[in-house]
Amino acid sequence: MGVCLQVLGLVLGIVSWCLQSSSTTSHTWKVRSQAETVTTSSWQFEGLWMSCAATALGSVQCSKFKTVLAHLQACRALMILSLILGLASIIVSILGLKCTKIGRIAEQVKEQVALSGGVLFILSGVFTLTAVSWYAARIINEFYDPFHAGLKFEMGTGLYLGWASSGLAILGGSLLCCSCRRSAYTPTPRQFSYHSNSSGGQSIYKAAPDSESTSTKAYV
């Protein structure tokens, strides 16, 4: 049962890392609201790295951000950190699987390694969840802010990919942590040794021989 949980957790972690990569490189973290557009033949969308504009003819023009806001830099850092932690957790989890035989690693050590991989998966998911939730909160605040003079955007596909990847990463890490049960602690029995001291210390008494023992009496 523990092996199945480990394999399932690892598979979910790998899928979450792929979704994290897609979310990080996606240019559709926010899409211009259709209620604000004069014509539906053009679309404008932005990601963490570029701002793009597309037309109905299929032409897409993207440009890098000239000025990077603080929250955008923080989201970039969180996503990159989550990718690094996710890749490290995949490697660590593979080394900690019970079904893998890499060197002469004790069973308890492999459980600790798998547990570390699960914790790294959970941290990766938390970082991704923080980044996409923070970005989405700003979109919602700007959309409903009556004093916002700029364009209004809606949440795009990149955010939903980030939420899905964070959920899978946390779930996969939890399965890896649950598969590592603590080995039962068996206390080592104490061994007592008795040493006779001929110099007048502890003395050991032996039973008298049969010839000197009192004869048993039977009563009828």
C-alpha cells in the first residue's frame, strides 16, 4: 500500500510540475475584458513576461514589459522558486521510493528521503498558489475599482493552470508524506551482568549437594 501511495504521489507531482511550467510561460494570466472592448476582432492579454495583442486574422504581436511592478517581480520569483523546488522534489522522491534500488540505502533512510520529497512538493504547491492568488486578487480589485483609469482585465488560462498545478502538488506531496510511516520503536532490552568480587564484595551462594540435603519425609 505504501508503494502505491508513493508512486501515485510522484506521478501527481510530475504532472503538477508540467502544469507549473505551462503556467509560468503562459501569456494569458489576464485577458482584456470583452465588456471594455469596442470590437471583438482584437484581443489583448498579458502574462508574467510579455503583453500581447491578437487580431481575428491570426496575427499576434507581443512585447516585453518596459517597467516591471513589484508584485509582478514577486510573482515571477515565486513561480521560478516553485519550479526549482518541484524539480528537486521529483529527484528526491525517486531516490526515496521503496521500489527503487539505488545503492545500499536502509529502509528507514529511504522513508526519510521520500518524506523530504513530499515536503518539497507541498512547498512548491504553496508558492505557486501564493503567486496565482496574489495576481488574481489584483485583477479583481482593478476590475471592480471605479477609480481605475486603465484597461480592465479578466482572469486568464494561466491562472487556472497555476491553481490546478498547486492543488496537484500539494496532494502528491501529502500522499508521499502519508506513505512514510514511522517505524515502531522497540526498546533494546537491558542486559544485566553479575560479577563476583572475591575481595569481599558481592557473594554468590550455590545450592548444597544432594548428599548434604535434608531427607524428605513422607507422611501417610
